[in-house]
Amino acid sequence: MKQADPVLALDRAFELAGRLAALMEETLAARGLTTTQAQVIFALNERGPLVQRDLSQELGCTPRHVTTLVDALEATGAVSRAPHPTDRRATLVSLTEQGEAAAARMAGERQEAARALFGHTSASDLRGFVTTVDGVLARLEEFVGSRCARDPGRG
Amino acid sequence: MKQADPVLALDRAFELAGRLAALMEETLAARGLTTTQAQVIFALNERGPLVQRDLSQELGCTPRHVTTLVDALEATGAVSRAPHPTDRRATLVSLTEQGEAAAARMAGERQEAARALFGHTSASDLRGFVTTVDGVLARLEEFVGSRCARDPGRG
DNA sequence: TATTGTTATACTCTATAACTATA
DNA sequence: TATAGTTATAGAGTATAACAATA
């Protein structure tokens, strides 16, 4: 019998997490993209051209890693580098037309996936799901915060 | 205003997925464990001693990788290797007392996290969440199946 | 001949450190 | 002196291929 058990809910959340991550990874891999490379395209599509330093903040990775990511995306023609207009140290990374097309396609796939996965869920269940997840995300922040207070030096 | 939008729900699901994965990874790293190494301990705790070949099936990784994982866990004293009683090719991997303690501690942490994250969610919201996720997981299987039919050669 | 586990090797993702050019 | 990006290097996680011992 199915109980209303927090542990059951957490297990389902982890199950969903794993499957979604796998789905995303496979979908992107079919387009020759890493999850992190896709994040670059997403960030540039959201925020416009960015300096590599800003990209590293956006992605939460090292500036050195941004070099690798942009190298790869430039090689496939998804992004281009250009000198920064005023700061000659900096490099401005922009989506190419092809990169914008990739961003648009990814947005479409997101909608397709959303319809496939949540399209048959009733409006009230959908709202309930979002509300519950929002609550869990808020508690997650508290939980991580309290753990960091107990165990300093970790994230 | 918050709509009942499938795309919003999917975005929240991805957000939760990322945070949960990070939480798990950090928690395990603090114990010196990889996610996959923890899976080994979990599998042995659930199913009892296993031959390495069975572990590779359970984890969905190569037999070679199991060697690496068991090497690491054996080095820290969490598991031990023993000859298989009847098949002299095979190696039986078991949890040590220390490994069982680790499994028990991880189970406790799972309950702690479940209470922290879902403990304040009402029983009916909890049931709704589990039901919705179960539905989404079912559609996910269909969705992945249909994609594989369109795009053979990709698991 | 098929299977279990291993040695040897390599690839991907990401990080740290040292260096160059510019600010 | 500080900052943006790079070259050089390293480490973790995982894979494929060839091989030994056993079935």
C-alpha cells in the first residue's frame, strides 16, 4: 500500500532526478553537446554576448574550463569569439546564427518534453506539484545551510 | 502570476534534480564516497554478497569498472572479496561490518533528509506529489521509448 | 568455446598553477 | 598591482581491448 511517507517522496524525487538527467544528457549528446556546453548556449541566449569571465561565474566553473568549453563550441560553429570593444584583455563570446538555431531547437525540445511528461497532468495537480517542489527547494536551501554551519568548508 | 504550465513544472523538476544530485554528492564526498561507490554499498546491503559480474549489471557499468570500484571500497575497508564457493573464476563481494555501518548511516541520513525536505509537506500534498511523479516517470518511459524508436542505436 | 576478473590503455570532464598581455 | 585568458599539467570517473584462469 502506498503511504504518504517523506522517505517515499524523497526516493521518487531521486528517481525522477536520475531519469531526467539521463534524458537530458542523451538528448544533448545526440546533438554533440555536453550538459555544460548546452548551459553556455543557454546563458548566451538568455543574456546576450558575454565575456568569458562572466560565463565562468554563470556556470560556476573555472575560467580555464570556459576556455575549453568555448573552444569546443567555436569548433562546431555554435559560438564565436570577438575582441571586447573597450577592454583589450577580454574576449566577447556570442552565439552564431547556428548557435541561435540550436538554442531555439533546445527550447522547442524542452516544450516537447514538458508536454510529453506533464501534458496529461491535471491543472490542479500541476499547480500542486510546482508548489510542493518550491517548498522542498526552499527547505533544501535551509538544510544545506544548516549542514554547512555544522560542517564548515564544504559548499 | 504562477501558471499551471507544463514547462514550468519541468523546469522545477530539473531544478530539484540538480540540487538533489549536488546534495547527495556532497554528503557522500564528506564520507569519502562516490555516488557509484555508494550504489555498490547500497546494492550489497539490499541483495547481500554479490559476484562482481552481478554488480556490474546492477550498476549498469562495465565489469572492468566494478574492479575499480571494489578496489577502492576494499582499500577503505567497506567491502571484502572472497572466493566464490563453487565457481573458482568468480569473486564474491560482501559488506564488512564497517560497510554495514556505512549502509546504516546512509539509511539514517536518507530519513533525516526526507524529514527535512518533505516533513512539513501535508500528507495529501505528499500523496499528490508521489502520484504525479509516478505518472511522470511512466510517461518518461514512453517518451524515451518513442525517441529510441525514432532514433535507433541510442539506449 | 564461453565466462570471470584483471592488466594495459585511453577518453572525457574538470581543476590548479604558472604565464602573457593588458588594465 | 590586479585582471582576462591561455599553455601546461593533473586527477577523477568511466570505457574498450587483450589476456589469464576457469568453466
